Amino acid sequence: MKLIDALNWRYAAKRMNGNKIPAEKLNTILDAARLAPSSFGLTPYNIIVVEDEETRKKLLPHFYNQPQITESSAVIIFATWNTITENEVANYMAEIAEQRSMPVEGLKDFANYINGSIKNLTPEQLQIWAAKQTYIALGFALVAAATEEVDATPMEGFVPAGVDEVLGLTEAGLHSAVAITLGYRDAASDYLVNAKKVRRDHAKLIIKK
Ligand SMILES: Cc1cc2nc3c(=O)[nH]c(=O)nc-3n(C[C@H](O)[C@H](O)[C@H](O)COP(=O)(O)O)c2cc1C
């Protein structure tokens, strides 16, 4: 499927049929999220994959009982780091040095630049900034799911504290920001399955200057 056809095909499925996604499709979608850009490349989040049925049942009430949680094949949670300090920046520099086979000392200016940018942000501002990065990964995963012909419902209709507790995210230094359910639409029960996609047309959306 061409990209635009895939994007027209996709919709935020409200009901899924419980069928499993093949592992390689799930990996492709996760890889697309992994390849998403982030500010400075810091990627201040982790991606939690929940396939286990019991865990998804525990998540259900924290997602206001949205049926996709248990009818999907996997729930993907994008969880931001609770702290972003010079330590996290140093870890990132070590990662660049390793992956590009270069001395970490050569990254001093870059590290100082990032540290200078984050040091004046309050913890709340850092959280908002980190959450924005997760939405880029979310977008990449949604596009990849569409091209793989896997249904994907983006979700922020959940109680982060409840999700964090079920998944032990606080202990891991994480905080849930946004989620996707991946699976296959249930054409028989989803009232939106044949609904026309509603978007503002080019003339209304795009402003040319
Ligand atoms: C960040 C975000 C959060 C959303 N949260 C939910 C949600 O919790 N539950 C749900 O069923 N749909 C959710 N949606 C789906 C939107 O309602 C849907 O994408 C929008 O109406 C456009 O329709 P379409 O994606 O089917 O084309 C969310 C979408 C986004 C981008």
C-alpha cells in the first residue's frame, strides 16, 4: 500500500478482534518508534510493550475500560523519564561515543549545550518537554502500523498513576505519557469501521505565506 493509501486506511479502532499481530510486524512498528527523532537525540523515554493478557486486564480500569486494551494484541506505553539531569546526558554521550567509535571527550561541547538547555527547566517543564518527544515516536509507530496493515489506536484516555502502578513504572524512574493499542479492527462491532475520515481540507488547514 502507498503511504497515503495506508494513512487513509488507518483509523483509531474502537473495537478489536483479539487476533495476534505477527512478531515481525510488531518489531517493525517498534523499530519505527525507535528510529523517531528527538530533541538533541536524547530520547528521554522508554517504550513498554504489554502483550500479557493478565497485565492488560489489570490496565483496563485505568484506561476507563476502553475495550481495545484487552481486545488488542499489544498495548504500547510511551513512558517519559522522571529525571533528566547531567547523568542522563552523560549516558547519552557515552552511547554516541560507543556507537560512532569516537572518544567521549570530543562530545564535551555538545553535552554542555544540552545541560545548559535543560538546567533552567523546572521538573514540570522537563516532563512536558519529554512528553512532547514521545508523541513523535507515537506518530512514527502509527504510520508504521498503517503501512503494516495493523490497526493502531493512539490513547491518552488513561490515568497515568494507575498505569504506572500496574507496570511498576515509578520504581523504574518512568511516567506513562501516551499509549497505542495494536491489533486488528473488529468490523462487526466497531461503529467507526466504515465512517468517513474527517480532516480539514488543504485549503483550510495549510496556510501558505
Ligand atoms: C494523542 C491522542 C490520544 C487519543 N486518545 C484516544 C483514546 O484514549 N481512545 C480512543 O478511542 N481514541 C483516542 N484517540 C483517537 C482520536 O480520537 C482519533 O485519532 C481522531 O478522532 C481521528 O480519527 P482517526 O484516527 O480515526 O482518523 C487519540 C488520538 C490521539 C492522537
